Amino acid sequence: MISIVFAIALAGVAGFFIWEFVRDYNAAAGSIWERLLAAGKGSATIVWSRFSAIVAALAGTLSGLADWLNAPGVGEAIQSYLKPEWVALYVLGVALIAELARRRTL
């Protein structure tokens, strides 16, 4: 029961971020980069943070729902990409891109 509540909460967070991003992106004018920055409130760091949060929330939601729906193949497929030996690489990649994004908007 906790896992389904957690999955619904993650889906809600991802849905809110997606809705807000698409709304702001569509309201902006200019090139793709200018529209992305407008959707990120003028910050590449926010764009990257929202993207990271959406991906993480969707992965968690799918994994939780797969467990709840008794579909172990889906959960195993997602978890195969989240192996402990890869987590350090993911964290490093996110940190590097966040650093570059932050420098871009200074």
C-alpha cells in the first residue's frame, strides 16, 4: 500500500513539473533554447533540475506501479539500469551537467 501511495505522489510531482514546463515553454517566443530558458525561469540549472526530477519520478512511478500490478518484468527492466555500480556514474553525470548549467546562467 505504501508503494502505491509513493508511486502516486511521484507521478503527481512529475505531472506538475511537466505541466508547468510545457505551459511556460508554449507561452514563450524565440528559439528553442530561449523557450527552454523561459520554461526554466531564465535558468539552465532549473531546466536541468526539472528534467532530472521528471526522469527520476517517472522511473520510480513505473517501478512502483509494476510491483503493485504484479508485473515483475517491468520493475526488473527499470532496476537493471539502476544497478549500484552505475549509480556513481549517474550522480557524477548529473553533477557535471548541473555545474555546466549553473555556469551557463551566471
